[in-house]
Amino acid sequence: MPKAVYQSARSLASSTSMTPEEMEKKFIVPTYAAGGVRMREGLVFDKGVGSRVYAEDGSEFVDMGAGIAVTVLGHGDKEWAAAVADQVGKVAHVSNLYHTRPSLELAEKLLGSAPGMGKVFFSNSGTEANEGALKFARVVQNARGEGLRDRFIGFKQSFHGRTLGALSVTYKPGIREPFKPLLIPNVDHLPFNSIPDLEKSIGPDVVAVIVEPVQGEGGISPARREFLQRARELCDEHGVMLIFDEVQIGLGRQGNGRVWGYEEYGVVPDFVTLAKPLANGLPIGAVMINEKTYDSLEPATWLGTHGSTFAGNPVAARAANVVLDKVLAPGFLENVAENGRYLIKGLDAIKERVGDRIIQVRRPLGDAALYAGLQLPSAHVPDVIKHCLSKNVLVLGAGDTGMVVRLCPPLVITKEELDIALAALEDAIMTCVPEPSPETVAAVKADNELAGPEAADAEGTKFTVEMPVATELASTSVEDYEKKLNALEHTKLPEGFSIGTTTFEFQPEELPETANPASMKITVIKPDAPTDMYGAMFTQNAFPGAPVRVCREILAERGPLGALVINNKISNVHPRAGGVSDARAICKRTAEVLGLPDDVAVMPSSTGVIGWRLPVDSMLEALPNVKSDMQSDSVLPAAKAIMTTDTFPKARSAVIRDPSSGTILGRVTGIAKGAGMIEPNMATMLVYVMTDIKADGEVLQSCLVDAVNAEGSFNRISVDADQSTSDSIVLLSSGKRAALDKSFERSALTAAVRAVCADLAQDVVRNGEGTEHVMKCKVEGAPSAKLAHGIAKAVVNSPLCKTGIAGNDPNLGRIIAAIGSYVGKVNPDFAKSVAENCTIHVGGELVFKNGEFDLDSEKEVKLIKYLEDCQLPNAAGYPAHYKTVDITINLNPSKQTGFESVVYGADLTDTYVEVNAGYRS
Ligand code: PLP
């Protein structure tokens, strides 16, 4: 053996007696931590389970860093580990000279998850993915032969990797400057989020713009939606390639139920790069290429343009397949969003308590991500990291200023683990970060502005919408439910409203005198002063009730509105004498009782039996009692008084907050009644949403239209496929709080009204007549939004699907019957493709593919259990849980680039029939 080799083997043999720090110093190039110390002397990790890692001495840590946003499935995921072990045992590497199955399957799955993307190139890391995208951008430009383009555009505070090409577009001067001259000499780093700078800089000499939708290393700063949308427009205008670096934010980190960051922005880039989370810790990266961009060149153009020995390695690809299967499984991203909201809410609450020791809680758009940055007023991040470590919690820093703590835990982290981390963080901040002087606070805020002239405009930094997640209302009794509604502040009225109710008995004139008397409740909602700040939407039914017709006239005139008057039991729809004069009489009396001037309108609503006449005299007599009941403490009496066959009251309240000061800018509170005859086509049933924020009627109207049509909201539900004659939704403002800044007024109000409406709508389904299961039917890959929506509705409205589910009977043939019947009717050309290609998952189980059911006895048992688990107790006066029967239909699984719709529906039980067979009694 040659001497040199013998000596090096000897020094390795002595390593067992060395500390880790000594070994690192002796053997490893010191590019990382100073002096070989990584976090804490002697700390060596050797095991991980879920979101916890364990040191050699057995101490346990909650992992809020996930190995720098990598281990999304947590540590030691069993299926992941088994797949990797299996693949290593089979074949670990053959190179790209040959096929292996895992990378082919991975490519198909990735593109299936990424709307608009048509091809993928695998790499081994994030920086290599970016190298690939930068090269491919040149490939496209060179092939187009439109003259020399030599400029690239990146952004301040960006990070794209440390290889020479990616480093050229990276901003961080500390790591870039020492390597000049760089591989790409001509790069402009523009201020992030500045549209004027984009407009000035993007031109026909630019090859590509590279941008992180949420800057990670730069301190968790989200791009504004308009900023990326404008970037897309300008790139299109000038033939410039747009690269989204989603190495950190991609595959679920964006939160809000999104797989990819670009989906949140409604922008499809030419290239998307990804890496960190893809194989849960094994090295891999990828560049996805926009289908149209790829197709714009002859396939031969791409030949030989790039390559890598390890890329697409079967072990890493096999691991990545498990990651994708799990991240894309129904419920996974919803859970991320739920826990993300929990994390962000927890951080906002800490900020409220510690004041300016945290300048900003930064988070991606949507406020529902397991990803956040805490900007401190001073460079105390290393102290905070160490303090958290002493509390057995791992957190990271971001950027090179030492001022942003980064939180990016595994996406499977639990609320209990988040609680541990939040407690450690709060303690660390109070201990390590001195209270800053007002001058320091002002200077840091000014720096934030300087980082990009519009950085402070970034959505998500100007306002946050806070509302507890629905599942927090899951209850065990009526008392428990009401306690929770109160404790979570859902019953809190916005400022400047009062409400009153009264109950009385009467004899419906359409029934024989011998019939039992009926009971009616009247509710009045009153802003402190008449207001012209309101919007409203009504049923599309051709036989609308008299109140709807009166309300439409009021809305058309847009005069001042003084109150809303609502009754249950009788809906005043086409009764004898027409009903309009009755409705007007009730409104007039309400105005008198409340002392409203003559020119002030009162909007009526009625719900209940169709065709009967209102007991006008009894109502006029009862109305003064409402006045003496008026109060401003709680919306709950109104939520109860508008109920008909509902078994529990529905109320939700959200606040809009300025995250930089922590101040509440205003509140939005809504109540709804539902139960039956529910398949709205604008709003539904009776819904009243109040806010104290001043806003023009026109703004409120457009927020309402948006909120009603939004995902999960009123126009996306069905209890029994019958559209009511009385559906009404009103949004009104008392104007007690200042108007929001114009730059975010619409987005903030819409977000808050949407949050309230979507939750109320889903409660309406959960509390439909006799509802024992809530179905959530998602249709993906449709050629049009209309078809996606139509199919989802066809399934949730199919009496056979509904009764099967009611009986916990997974009679899944009924689902294809419903889909086929609808598609055959409305789009016969598409019918064959649907039948051949669609896949159906129920409760995450694949039950149908390639035109065949994939069922067996084991699945049957699983599905029965699943349905039983989703069942709600019959007619309980509270929501016992928020589980849904998830049915996912993918019409085009090989692509998934089409349209999507989610519709919530109810099952059909004996109780529904019972309630409606005897409704008028
Ligand atoms: N791009 C972004 C946005 C990143 O956050 C990173 C790593 O932090 C990279 C690229 C580089 O990835 P890698 O370290 O895998 O080369």
C-alpha cells in the first residue's frame, strides 16, 4: 500500500476519539459554521420521527426548519423510507442512457400537478434547476433568432443558488461579489415588488426574468399579485422568458391549499424550478417547462442542450413519487392550510404581546402557510435561534441581516408541536430582543420601504384577515357550541349595529281554525344611522318572493337604508293579494317603530312556507316588542331567530388587521339560515353580513358578488337541488370605522366577506334538513369551468349517490352514472374521453381508472369505515365535526391542466323526507 494512503486511513481510525467539531475542522472545508461548531458544541443528530429530531444523547427537538424547507413529510416517513429501501435494493443508478420507471412516473405526476406545464427536466439540487432554466431560456431565445439578447433581470434580496450561473442572478452581494467576473455578466437586480421598475427595465434585449414568488432567503417576502401579473404581461409583450424559482416555496409551502406558488398568483411562468421538498431529503431538483413555450420550438431544438449524470436518479425519484402521492392526496394541503393559519395566527398573537420586538410577521399571500418570517428590529436572530435551541426547538434565520427568523416546519407538523415552538419563540424574543427605541422602529420600517418602493404594499403585509378555522367549532352539545361561538367571537357585532327579535303565535289563514297555532319570529338589524353603504343579491328563481321584489327596487334606487326586517315561518311568496303590499306594510311599521325618517328604506326578508300569506296584523302588533329587545352585544339571538328547520344557529366573524401596527381595522360578521330548498344561483337562503368599515355601496356590491361565487361559498353548495324563491344576501356597513386604504380596500373586504360566507355556506350544508354527511366533490381537468361545476353538482345532487352515502353504503357505481348522465347530455363529444380517462378517488382511495372500477373487499371495508367516520349525529343542535366525504374526479389525469370546481352537497336521509313531508305543520 502506498505510504500516503496508509497515513490517511490511520487518521480516520483515530476519528472515534475526536469531538464532532474537531473532526469537522480536520476534514471539512470550513465553508459553513465558524470554528466547526454547528449550533451547539457536541450536538449531533442521528434520528428523526415526524417533526421531531433526536440528538445522539437522546434529547428531542421540535423541528421548525425541516432541514431548510426540505423534509415536508417529516423525518422517517414509513412509506417514503420503505420505497427508498426497496429501490436501493433493486437498482440505484443506471444514468440517463437508460429508462428507469421512477423518474418516468415522477415526471407524469409532477406535470399532472402543475397547470400549464408540459415537460420536465430533472436535476440534483435547486441551484442546478436554476442553471437549467437559465440555459433553457437561452435555448428558446436563440432558437427564435430574434437578435442578440444579453440581459437577465433578477431582484434585490433574491437567492437562486451558488453555482456560477445561478449566483449571477442571485442578489446577496456577500456571496456574489467575491466571484466576479460572473458567468452571466449582464444582470439587473430590480427592487422587488416595484411595478414601475419592471416597466422601465423589461425590454426586447432581455433573455429572462427570474423571480421567487415568495423570497425565502431574502426574508419571507411575498410578491404582490399585481407585480407578478404585470411581469407576465411585460414578458409576453417583449418576448422575454419568465422563470419562477419555486425551489423553496413549491410543493405545498405556499399554503392556502396550493401545490405551486404560481397558482396563488394566477400567473403561468415559462419555467418553474423546484428542488428542496421534492424527495423529502434526497437530492433532486427539476425544471418544469410551460407546455406552450416547449411546443413553440421543434423538439429537436432541445436535444443536447443540457444533461446530468445523476439527474432523475431512480432512488431520489422513487422517494419523490411518495412525496407527491402524499402531498397531492385529498386533505393534505387542506391540513397544511389549517395548520398554517394556526401558525400565523399564533405569530400575530405573539407580535401583539411583544410589540415592536417584532416589526413584521411575514407570510405568503393567503395567510395559510406553514412558512413565516419574524422580522426583528435588530440583528438578534442568532440569539433567538440559540435560545430556541435551549428550549429544544429548531428555528432558522433568513437573509444576511440577522434580523429575520425563518419558520418552515415539515408540512405534517401538528398543532401541539406548533404550540411548543410558539411558546419557545415568544420566550426567546422577550429574552433576546431588547425593546427598540421609536427611532429604531421607524428606521427599520423605512428600510423595508427602501427594499422595494412598494414592498410595504405587498398583499398580506398591509392587512390580515383573521377568523378561527371552522373545526374549532366542533362541539359536543348545544351549550358547548354556543360557548364556542362566543369564545371565538363569532357572535360579536361590528361597531354601529343593534339587533332585536320577538316571537308570537298566530293562526295561518290557509289552515282550518282547528289547526295548531304557528310560531313566528321577527328580527330587525339596524345600523346606528341610515346608510347607503350596502350591497345585495337575490334568487334567480322566476317566482321570487314579494320581499325579494321590494328589495330589488330599494337596491336599484340605492337610497339610504335604515334597517332590515326578517321573519321566519312564512316566506310571502305569491300569496293571496300578491304579498308586496304586505311586505311594504311591515317595512313601514318597522321604520315607524325605529323612528326612521320617511325617505329611509327598510329591506324585508321572509322565509318559510311558500304560498301562504303573512299574518300582517299580528306582525304589526308584535313589531314594537323588537324595539325594546334591541342590543349591540351579540348576533346570536338574530342567528337563532331567522332559523326555520335549521337545528343550529350559524354565525361567523372575521377581523381585518394591520399587521405592522397590530391594530384592528374593522370587523365583518355574518349570520345565515338554510336547511332545505338549497341550490343557489347567486346567494342563498337568508344571509346578513355586517361590517363597521366604511366603503362605497358599489365596492360592497362587488365584494359580495366575488364572495358569493368564491370557492366553497354560496354558489358552490347544494342541499337538495331546489333553488329557493327567497334567497337573499345583504352586506351592509355602519361606517363606524375609517375606510381602508384604497390600494387594498377591495382585496381586504373581499377576503373577509369571503371567509365569512364560505364558512356560513358550508354550515348551511352541514345543517341541511336531515344532513348526516357533507359531500365535497372536486372535479379537476375539465375543459371548461362550467363543465367542472356541472359535473360536481350532478354528483352531489344525484338522489342515488346521496342515499347511498346516507346509508354508509359505498355504492360507487352511482357516481359514474351521475357523471355520465350529465356529460352525455351537455357535452357528448367529450363523453368517450371522460369514460376512458377519468379517475375517481373517494376518501383518498382510488376507486376508478382506465374505464374500470378498482374495488376489492379490503377497499369496501375501508370505505364503509370512512363513511361511518364522516357521519354526523342526526338533527343535533350543534356541529359535531367538520369532516367531509371527499369525492375527487379527475377528467384528464395525464394532464390536469384543465378547470376545477369544488361543490359541497348533503346526503339524503329519512329525516329529510320526514321534515319535508310534514313541513307546513
Ligand atoms: N433557489 C431558492 C429560492 C432557494 O431558496 C435555494 C436554497 O435555499 C436555492 C435556489 C438553491 O438550492 P440548492 O441549495 O438546492 O442549490
